[in-house]
Amino acid sequence: MIPTSQLGLDGFRLLDVDNRCILPFNYPVRILTTYIDVIHAWTVPSLFRD
């Protein structure tokens, strides 16, 4: 996670990361998650951009 002090004006607080995952365009993607603790929130903010 990128610290709040290093975010720019266009950054997402607590959602921006230093290692981004690049996904293919126009291709089905399957996401499998495993857990030891509860996954409270998981989001992809730019997924539903127009």
C-alpha cells in the first residue's frame, strides 16, 4: 500500500498500491481468493469507469 503522505491528488487513499495487477482487455478473468481471516472489502475502483 502507498502511504497517504505519498499520494497525489488523483490517488485513491488505501486503494492505491505500488504493484498493480494488469488484466487482459475483453477477455474473461477468473479471480480465486483464499483466506485465513475474513475478507472485509475487496474493490476494483477503475473497473466500472465509463
